[in-house]
Amino acid sequence: MRIGEIAALVGVTARAIRHYHHVGLLPEPERRPNGYRAYSVRDAVLLARVRRLTELGLSLDEVRDVLADDAGRELADVLEELDADLARQEAEIAERRRRLAVLLAAPPGEAEPLSPALAALLAKAPPTDSPAAAKDREHLTLLDAAGPGGEELYAALGSLAADPAVLALYERLDALADAAEDDPRIPVLAAELVAAVPDEVFAAIPARGPVVAGFKEALLAEYAPAQAEVVRMVMEASMERGTG
């Protein structure tokens, strides 16, 4: 058989066969006096096996291992590894589709691509119009987008999210929007905010890794001066309790 004939028989392209020859996956057959390759039935059987294995998702290197006569992994080992990899991909796709379903089910403008752990945390929080609470939600969303590893922190924050007393603290922070930087309410509110946060939360914060340079300044700049002073005091206290 010539290359076009064996290609048609097995259901591959002549170009693919030439590539298999080039990478050493398929031995070169003998050539006829006119220079054309002469393929045998044995070549067709080998080529058919290559096609079946590549259709299963094996790489050419893995196919070479399977076809090797001396060394190399057994076909069952390669297929088990491939099956495990496909199972991981299937689980990842299922999780992505679940998160997409949540986003698609949400009213327009209310959906955010959050991790399941953060979404569960925010679901515990009561509705509020507090600007300070909204800022905290945005900061958690940023933390969530920065990478994995926030599950411990979100779990520790669970008791705070549903606590009405925390909402009252947010409202007191909102009330400082027009206050001076030396307002006497500042240290009192900062101390109460720190006292309201469980030790587990402060312990979980350092596990998120070092803060990007300039982030603290950018965060404080989002608040009015008196509010920024409260947040600064809380951040300093959190560093002390987190490393203490």
C-alpha cells in the first residue's frame, strides 16, 4: 500500500503518518524502486493502534511508551493515569459550571465571581446600606480574587457576618465621615472593633501572606480622615494580635 492508501484505510491523514515517521513513532517502511513507501498490513495494524491511543487522549510520548517492545509503562498504567486526569478535569468543569449557574441565576448587576467559601460568608450577612460594610465586602472580594487560601479566614469571619452588633459598629464608623482626625470617638470605636473580632480571625490574616507594597495607603485613602484613623488603628492591632 502507498501512503495515501494506508491513510484512507486507517482513517488518518498522510500528513499525520509523515509526522509519526518524523518523530520515530512509526517505523519507515521499505521503499519501492520508484521511491514510494510500501506499507504492509502490519504497518496498518500499528497505525490503527496509534490512532486509537491518540483518540483516547494519550500524547505521542505516551503512545511511544505503550508501543515500546522493551521498556515503557504498561497500557493499563497509562490509561489509569489518563482516567484520573480526566476525572480531575471533569470535577473542575463541574465546579466552574456550578459557579456560573449561581451567577446566571442572580439578578442583573448583583452577581460577582466569588469563591464558594466567600459566597457562603457573605450570604450570612444581613442586608445593609452601610458604606463601611460595602467597603469591607469589596476588600474581601479583592482578597478572594488575589488567589486561594482565604477559606480559613472566611470561616473565622462567619460568626461576625451574622452578628447585629457588628452592623452597629459599621454604622458608627459611617458616622465619622465628617469628623475631625482627633475626634474622641476614634480610639473608642477602634478598640471596640478590635475587641469584637475573634482571635481566630487575626490568626488567619498572616496566613494570607505579605500585603502588596502600597496597599495599606491605598486602602486608607478610600476613607474620610477620621474613618481612616480608625481603620489604621484596627490594622495595627490586627498585626500585633496576629503575630502575638
